[in-house]
Amino acid sequence: MKPDTPLSTRLHFQDADAFYECLLDAHRGLSREESELLNARLILLMANQLGDTAVLRACIAAAAKPAAAAGRTG
């Protein structure tokens, strides 16, 4: 991804609802600290699968923006 190429926020999930349910199930019963550690491990595993530092930087920048600034509302 070139630095001037916008990050794609189009859904690529085959089944987004199933992923979300799986994520909720993984967190069920965990303390806040355990949940935060699970998220950290998951982020690193997913980043490793993606492997493109430019894309990862764009993802971090997009996620760091407030919801309204990122084009999301409510």
C-alpha cells in the first residue's frame, strides 16, 4: 500500500457476525486484564498474518482517530 493510498474500510468478512460472536466468546468470563491481554495477543497474531508494515501503520492511524473523524457515527 502506498502512503497516499486510502485504507480500505470495506467489509471483507465472509461472516462478520460469526467472527464477532467468536470474539465475544473468547472474552466471556475473563477479567479486564485478561481481556486486554487477549486483545494484545490477537492484534499481534493478526498483524503477523497481514505482514505489511505500511498497511499496519494505516490501520493504527485509522483506529486512533475518534469515531466521527474516521467517518463513523453513533
